[in-house]
Amino acid sequence: MRLFLLLVLFPVLAAAQQITVSTAASLTDAFKELGPRFEASQPGAIVRFNFAASGVLLQQISQGAPVDVFASADQDTMDRAAQQKLVDADTRKDFATNSLVLVEPAKDGPGLKSLQDLTGPSVLKIAIGKLATVPAGRYTQQVLDRAKLWTPLEPKFVQADSVRQVLDYVARGEAEAGFVYRTDAAILGDKVKIVLTTTGHTPVTYPVAVVADSKQKALAQKFITFLGSGAAQAVLVRYGFGSL
């Protein structure tokens, strides 16, 4: 009877040690490395990742998706999460920074030198993140608004579902230019070329918080604490993120 109870209870106990982390697409590679490291630091724990645009992740959480930790690529999306009481505001913490860059295909690119060059005839399509859901898209709008180029360039925009999709468009030559994070450009450094680092936008900082409806808040908080550790920060820096 005792063995039977153990067999019945074991899946429950195992599930009790699992958390789901919904995180911005730009963190994909770094978090895939951080996941096993966190699990090693918490025997018996399992962390699952859900990668997508920050706005899409927020929509999923608001619709009841079973998520324990939310990591966004911007403060505005996390602000909305807090306003809707979808996250525990007391657990919110910034853990990384990034920068927005203009890229073109490494092979047969238009040879851009400045933002103004985007208005030229050699640039037919400019890939950007969807403004409603992709923080990189909003950062891009800030940059181009300040340069008074948003309206003139708008007919050339191809809006993507995530910053990684923007990167793919440019890497495959389906767009002559695009705006991505420096960390994304580094991943496909042989296929895209960084033209310049943008200025004039809100600083790119990544906040993380425990989701209010999490059933594993203690373990979720441990994951957030882990992100601020020296070991985790070293991994993030290696992938091109700035540490905090």
C-alpha cells in the first residue's frame, strides 16, 4: 500500500517542482543555457520556457495561461502587467540591458551608412516589430520619430511578430534593412551586418516578475534571484546583454 501511494504521489511531487517562464524572444539563446544551470542549482526543479514577443506573452497571461515567471523586453509591457495585477509588483526586478541596432544583409546589402539612407531607392522593405506587441518595434518608432523619418518610411515597413522574425527577414534578404537588438544581430553575424547603433529611444531594460496566479511562487522567486547572480549575469553578458 505504501509503495502504491508513493507511485501515485510521485507525479504530483514532481509537478510541484516545475515552473514555466514566459520570456521575450530576444532572450531565447541565453535562457536556454540558463535553464539547465538553474535546475542544477535547485535539485528536483524543472524550468520550462515559452518564448515570444513580450506583448503576446502578456496577452497569454491575461487569458489564463499557466505561467510562473514573466520576463519582458521593455518596461511598458511589464507596467501593463502590473496595472492589470497579472504580476506580483513586489517581485519585479530589472536584470539585463540591450541596445537597438540597424542591420542589413551581410551579402548584397544596400550599403547603408545612416538612417537617412533608408529613404533611398535601394531599400524597398524595412523589417520592424509589430508596434502593438513587440517592444523593439516601439523602440524603432521612437528612433525614427526623432529623426523625422517614421512617416516617410512607413510605406516600406514589414511588421514582424517578434524581433527574431525581423532578424530572419533581413538574414534571408527578404528585407533590405531591419531593427533588432544587438544580441540578435550577434547570433547571425555571418548573415547580417550592423550598420549603426540607434539613439533617441527609451533605454532597453529587461524586467522580470512572478506571475500573480503562479502556483509555484517560491520557486519562481528563486529563478528571479538566480537571474541576478554572478553566474547568470556572466552568461547574459556573454550573449551580449548588459548586466545590472
